[in-house]
Amino acid sequence: MKIHILTKKLLSFIVMTFVSFAVLAQHKISGEVKDSKGNPLAGASVLIKGLNKGASTDKAGTFSIANVAEGKYDVVLSFIGFKKKEITVSVPQSSALSVSLEDDTEDLEEVVVTGVFDKRTKMTASVAISTLGAKQIEAVVPNSSADLLKNLPGVYVNTSRGEVGNAIYTRGLNYNGGFFYVSMQEDGLPVVGISGLVQPDGYLRADATIKRIESVRGGTASILGPNAPGGIFNYVSKTGGTKFEGEVRARVGLEGNGKNPYYRTDFNFGGPLSKDKTLTYNVGGFYRNADGPKYPGYTLSYGGQVKANIVKNYKSGSIKVFAKVLNDNTAPFEFTPTVDFQNPRPAGSFTNTSSTLVQSQQFFVPKSITGGTKDINYDTRKVGDYKELAFGFNWEQTFGEGWTFNNNFKVSNKENVTMTTAVVFPFRVDQLTFYGVSGNVARFGTYEFYDPTSGKSYGTVQQLPPAGGGIRLIANNLSLPGSDVLPNALFYNPNPYNEVTLNDVINQATVTKKLKNMSFTGGLYFSSSKANRIAVTPSAQSFATVEDKPKSVAIRYTSLAGQKFELTTPNGIANIGASGFYNNEATINQTAFFLGHNWEISDKLNVDWGLRLESFKINSKFTTPRRTTPDSPTGADGNASTLYDNRLWTNNPEQSFEKKLDFKDVISYSMGVNYKVSDELAVYGRYSQGRKSPDLSYFMDIANQQLTSNISIEAQDIKMAELGLKYRGRNFNLFLTPFYTLASNIPNFQIFQNPDVTYYAPPRAYQKIETKGLELEGTYEFSTHFSVRAVATLQTSVAKEFTVYLAKTNGPADDEKVTFDGNKNDNIANMFTITPTYSLDKFTASINWQYMGKRWANVGNAFQLPSFNAFDLNTSYKLTKNIQANVSVNNILNTYGIMGWAAPGGFPAALDTQGFTKQMLEANPQAVYATLPIMPRSYFLTLSYKF
């Protein structure tokens, strides 16, 4: 018994001894947390990674975490409004920690260089500035480079056509769609020297090389951007640092509501090239292969780019040399057949993933038919081929006594060959319009429609001479697919061929003189663009079944005399060389002088003003086709029974013209004032007048109709006023910008057809558009783990003066002048995007909620496009210190949100949306028209390795 008691005591002693040693082995981590000025931060979070232990700082900024075993630990310190900091702590500590956290004011305090006379922060700038950092860019999977801008206030972004061919505009400036009023830039210079022939998003790709995006809306963009009164969007590339580091991303996805594969790889790395680390380099790019959100039956997007730069920093300046090689193929999406103007939805069995691009088509267009200088091997699988070689440098030099010189230079060669169907629209084959677009009116006899692959007949239609009325059409046993969309119909497919080259030389030089409390900046901008476009639009016509991934349909014709003819090739191609050969060449020189003055009257008050004088000159020569009549009886193949190659064209004599705007014609100015009420609050006001020259398409479209005698050249006038309220708190940042825009002298140049198939222009009309609105951008951090970012635009836009002509029959005799003064401007909506984000140590998740309000479909206010909501999900998890996984779902609810539309009636009526009136809608409310929706739901998984 005594032995048992002794044993129990001994065991108790041993256990207590071990417990005592264990307790003695426990330590603590303690210290203090301060801001960058040395002030204590109360309530800062201190977390030991890998352990469920942490603490918050007290009023004195001190903390203590007890019961920590001996060893090394990674400790994360964070506080709202400050950057997280991670340090390694050895336990036991040799001394208490003393940690300073840096302000995290990226949204409002990041220094920007775009659209300002000298480097500015948001709190000191008198202009609407927004930035997107690398983290914000990495967190999403954009449809295109332009798609990233939907997270900016005041910016209308339509990326429903895919990676290229989109539209961006600001503050009601939506004339001519596209990028007409804004300057899309890469590292401070425009992507293209002249807009209109090629769109900048064809040569701008957002990949791992992008460090941030800086944007300026309105204001000084009129002074510091070429022809950009609406704003400047500058995609700034990464440069190498003082140590070697980089990133590789591998992304796989399923687009088209989870049906179509997507593969992409991005990379970027850089570092020092010299021992003193003053010479650095950076190289990056991407490669992508995808079937597309709307799979047409062949790969829709494939290719990539490589960018590189070398930077030499020295005591009084720096030199950066850069280069880019782009070789990418992608195609814009066509519109979706739609019914119901009140509640638009895809017609019949079509959905937002349906493709109306005809399945793979290949055919040969000989120059002997078009009258051109080259044969064309047409292949829709090549889609749109974009190539660019670019080289340039940026030199910044200080000379002492406040003088700084900066020169930014770029030379580039861009090429684009596009071979995709366009303006796809259904026509009933038992109605005369179908025979009009195909050039077969009054070609009497029987038309048989059949599958060129299997030979299966879809039925016939007889076209018979008038008998007591008009031409008669009699359908027999028609069984064409797509009767749920439009009975007895085929898709009409023009097959345009466009080959474009654009050689740009762009240079911008500035000299800045800084005095004690002011600075002066003078600059010279020059660009010379040599453009050439070869076009056969269309190069042929084809017809296809009305269904997803349409199949070609061949047509056989039997005359009333019983003779048989093939209207199409064996693979369904008709009217080869359909429009003849166009060749446009132009040289465009733009020169601008600008001056800016910035005056810091006091620590709180800053005033600036700027002036820009710009000249524009175009020299152009062009060749247009003339159809040879009558058609060749045997065609290019010498076979009288094949009618698809019987149209022949020759060239009209070469013509030329020269037009210019002098410096006195394009004068822009802007003035603003910023008052900093406190460190947290500032206000600004600005008034600007920007002048805008025409783009290149304006001249070439008129030239191609041989209407050069009617070409006039005027600068548009854009007046803009804005106010700004900026608040920067510890956990709350807010930008409020009311604005007013008056766009005047906007030409509405229309082209109509005469009875003899020549062209004429109705009298010129000039439009005036007024827009009022409010932009909002803000963030609120509820805690270190949860924050919300919101951007919004509330606006209304009115056509103060707006006149169009409606063409009826060919010729000007019955043209009708229609005035829409006082109507609402089209495509101007209230918009907002709200992004709540939740983050832990390794995990981050956010929802991007985009709202697009209803807006008028055209200035005639025929009907309204409905509002819609769309949601994107983005999550990330750090698997290791270097590896991160991202999961994204775009358009979670698979919303059919309409961003564009085409009028009913087929080609060419579909293109004239402004000519579609309320009366036309009321006369046929069940008409099939076309809409362009946002991209369907897609899923992406991205693995990133940073080193």
C-alpha cells in the first residue's frame, strides 16, 4: 500500500516537473506598431502565420502574444489604410518589436504622370484621375484590354464583340462609336497614330507586363492627348528592378457557358543587367488559344505578343528602350437574331453562346474578276490577323535649376488582314428582297436550295414574271432549318476582305521648368501615319442555314427554258468579286504645340491652365472599281453554266485629294483649380474646350463612293465643365465629380445610292449633344478583412440639334429629312459597379456587380434597350509563398445583357440604326432584328508562380 502511494507521488512529481518545464519553455511576442510618422496605431492586427494566435494593439500601439514556443515565426501586421507587413521573429525575443506601417493610399495618393502637366497625386490634381494597379488587374479575367476599364467611373465600355472591335466613350461622347474621342495609350504614346482605319484595341493586349492603368477623363486630356477631349487611358508597362524577379501564369478555362476550351500562358521577368543595378531589363508577354465564347466551328483566337525594355538610370536622368512584337488572330463576334423590342431575347433556338459565323469557308478570288492587283485566298479560319512590330525610347534628362527634358518616341508597323463574315442577317427566300441582295431579281426560273456536302435538297422557289401585279414567288416543299426564327429563310453572309497596313512615327517632347512654387511645361507632339487599305467588300456572297454554327447552302438555278446553272460554287459561294477592288492610300501628319502652367499659390491652393494648337493634314489617292456590263457570259472559269464568277470589274481612274486643318482651326484650352481643405479633403473645378479632328474612316468611306468633291473638314467642338470633391480618410475614400459636356459641330455625313448605282450625299447636317452627369468612385474598409469598392455614373444626355435623312427609293427625290431635336441621346445609361472583397491571410474573394441602366436605342427614341445586372466572382488562394491559385467565374447568372443592336430588314438596312423609327417598329413589332449581348458565362482557373 505504501509502495503504491509512493509510486503515485513519484508520478505526480514527474508530471508536474514536465509541466513546469513546458510552462517555462513558453515565451511571448511583444512590441509596438506605429505609422510612418511614428504615431502609435491602436487596434492594429498582429497575427502569427500558421498558428491560431494573434492580438490587437492598445491605445499606446503595443501588443503582446503569450504562450509562444521557442522557434522562428512569420508575423503579419495590418491596419485599415496601411499596407500589410510580414516579418520574421525569433522566439525568445532579444528585444521588443518596433514596427512602422506604410500608408496604403494607392487609390488616391499614387503619383500619376498621365494627363497632368507635372507628376500629381489625386488629392493635388484638378482633374478626374483613376488608376488600376497590378493587383486589381490580376484579380480579374477580362474579355479584352478595354474590358478592364469598366471598373472606372464615367466610362462606357462595350466589349461584346470580343477582344477587338469594341467601343469606349466617356461623358456622353458616343459619336461614331469606337474610340473616337479618347486616346488609348501604351507607355505614354497612342497605340495608333490615326484612328478609324484600325481600332487601337486590335493592337493593345493586357498581359502580365502591365503594371498599372492610368486614366484621365476630360479636362487636361484635351491638352496632353492628341484629339482626345474625352480622356486618356494609359497602359503602363513594368520595368526591371534592382533584383531578379518575375511571374509565370497558366490559365485554363471554359467559355461559352462552360462548353468551349480556353488556354493561355503569361510571363514576365526582369532585373539588373549591371553590378551597380543602374541598368535593368524586363521581358514579358502571353500566348493564347481559344475556341471562343461563341464557337464558330474553328479556333477563334490564337497567338500572342512579346514586349521588352531596357532602362538605364543615371544621376541626372534615365533612358528606356522598348520593343513589342504582336502576332495574334482573333475575330469580332456577330449579332444574335432577336425578337421582341420590349423584352429582347434570342430568336428561336438561339442563345447567347450561339455563333452566326458560318462554319469554315475557303475560296479563291482571282484578280481578273475584281480588277485588283492581287489574287485573294479567302479562309475564314484565319479570322482577323493582327501583326505589329514596334520600337521606341523614352529619355528623361534634368539639367539643373529646375529644367527637365522628356522625349518619348515610337515607330511601328501594323498589319491587319480580316476574313470573316459580317452583317449576318436572315432573309426569306420566298420574298423578293432575297433576290435583290443576291443580284437575281428578274432572273426568272426555279431556284433549288441544297446542302453542298450531302446534296440534300431543302426545296425550291419559282421566280415568275409579273401577271397582273409584281414579280411572283412560289415556294415548293421548303424545309430550311431555322423556321422558329424566320420561316423559309437563309442567313445572308457578305464575305468582306480587308487588308490594312499602318506605319506610324510618333514623337512627343516636353520641357519643364520648375520654380519655387510653380512650373511651366511646353511640348511638341508629332505623328506621321502612312496608311494603305485594300478592300473587296464583299469579296463574295454566301448563304447559310439559320442556326448555331450555320452551314453553307448552295443554290442551283433552272431558267424558264430549262437550262441549268450553278449560282454558287460547290461549297456555297456566290458572286465572287462581288464589289470589286478598292485601294486607298493616305499620309496623315498631325502636329501640336502645347503649353501648361501649374502654380502652387499656397500649400492648399493650386491653379493650372493649358493650351494646345494642333494641325491636321491628309494627302490621299484612291482607286475604285467600276462594274463591267453586261456580265461575262462564261465567267473566269470559261463555263457558261456557272454564274458565281461572271461579275467582272475594272478600275476607275486614280483620284487624289488633299485636306488640312491649320493651327488656328484646332485650338484647345483648359483651366482648373484645386483647393486642399485638409489632409483628408480637397475640392477642384475645371473648364475645358477640346477640338477634335476627323478620323481616317471619314475620308476613306467618302473617297470610296467617289464623293471627294463633297469632302469638307471641320473640327468638332467639345466643351466640358466639372467639379470634384475628394475625401481621403483612414478607411474611407471618396471621389465625386459632377460634369457637363456640350459636343457641337458633329457632322452627320450620309451616303445614299442613285438609280444608276452611283452614290450621292444628302445635305450635310451638324449635331449638338448635351450631357449632364455625376461620377462616383469610392472605397470603404469595414475591417482589415472586408472592404467595398464602388464606381458609378449617373447621367442624362439630350440631342439639342440632330437631323438625319431617311432614304426610301434609290435617288434623292423622295429622301425625307427628320429632326430629332430634344430627344434623348442613344446609349447613355446610368451605370455602377460594386465590388465587395473579403480577404484572410491566404484567401481572397470578391464579387463584381455591374449594373447597366436602360438607354435609348437611337436618337429617334424608337425603343429602349433594357437594364441588366451582371456578376463576376473572383477568388484566390496562396498555396505557398510563391504559388497562387485563382478561380474566376464571369457572368455568373449568364445574363443576356444587351450592349448593341442592328435594325431589322437585313443588309444594308441593319446598319442604319438611326434610320429605324417608331413608326417602323409599330408597323412590324414582331420583326426579327439583332442584338449584341455581353459575353456568356465562363469559368477560369489560373495558377501563378512569382519568384
